Amino acid sequence: MTSPIYARSHIYQYRWLAVAFTFCGGYIDAYTYGLRGNTLAAGQTGNIIFFSLELAQHNLPGLITKLLTFLAFVLGLVAVSYFRVHHRTHYWRIASLFPIIIICLVIGFVPTTWSNNLVVPPLAFGMAMLNLAFDKIEGAGYNNVFSTGNLKKAVIGWCSYFFEGDRDGLKAAINYTWLVSAFILGAVLSAEIQRVWGVATIWGASVFMTVVSGMYAFLLYRRNQYTKNPFYLASKKDDDHLN
């Protein structure tokens, strides 16, 4: 008999969750680059390059935006690291999604005439929290807010399968190909919607993540009910058992 979808350990590692959040990563990065001063909310490698260019060109406003974005991303990682150690509920990952959902909702009302310092750094903070809270796909590490590492692992996986017949490589290749495709789709869709909705495009990410987090919360709730069943025998008890 097949176990229900909520019966497995580490629900947060489901492929569909990873794909959904990576889609949002591409969507939001395309939004900030297209409408918010050519800045990447999550791609800090790109922001470091942009920071260097702004510094060389003595562009103080652009330099400050990149610097604040970088610092906000670091603070987001620190916040989730603290939650991981001190959380008292298995729903802590959902709480980590609240900032980015709320920030996206608010920023949709902020016109482009306002300073990007009020827009991009808060997004970077929320994206960093999302990135660290949901950092595995079926047991393997991944990034949902940028795609270079995912692309590398996809190629390595396909090479391992075709050149060595490695079945594990095939599994990894499929997972990471899904992620790269989701990131590209999110970015393309965001760029197209910007033509119609403008700054309100970011609301799409807020709504989408609200739906996904609701589905994840429901699975956690059903998981908690399932583990109370007297016929359920837990093979492992740890802090992530109901995540």
C-alpha cells in the first residue's frame, strides 16, 4: 500500500516545492532587474559585479543600493540560521516565508519614482530567508534564488548518466533540470507581465507563494495527524521529522 503524500519525512524537500520556489526566484530577480534599477534581489554575485562597476563610475546612488542589498541578504540568512536553532514548532519554515510574501505585496504599491533602496534590500532579505529555509530537493542541496549551481549539477548529472550509466546521476539531472527550467520560466513570465502590470507584477509572486505555503502547511498538518495514529511507527525522531 502506497503511503500518502504527507507520510514521508522532510516534506520541505519535495520536488514540487523546490520547483515552485525556484520559479519565484527567477520571477523576482527579473522584476528587480527590469523595474528596480538593474539590481538582483537574490543574485549577490551579480550585485558584487554591479557594485564594482558603480564604484568605478562613481555612481553613489547605485553603489548604495547594491551594498544595502548585499547586507540585507546576509541578514536574511542570519535570521533563518537563528530560527533553525531556536524554533519551537515544525511550522517554522512557513514563518520564514511571511517576510517575502508581505514584502512583495507592499512593494507592488511602490512607484518606480521612489528610491530603490526602499525596495530591493527588503526583497533581498526575504529571498535570503526563502533560500536557506528551503535548501534541499529530495535530500540534495539546491538554490531557489539563483541558478548557476543548479545548472552545473544538472549537467554533471546528465554526464554521469550517459557516460557512466549512473542512475543516481539521472535522478539528480532530472531534479536540477526541473529547477533550471523553473527559474527560466519565472524570469520570462515576469518580464512579459511587467509590460502590462508594471510595478504590480510582484503581486504575482506574493499570491503564488501564499498558495504554495498554504499547501505546505496543509501537508504538515496532515503529517502531524498521521503521526498520532497508534499504528504509525516512527523510525526516526529529530527536529526535522515533521518539516
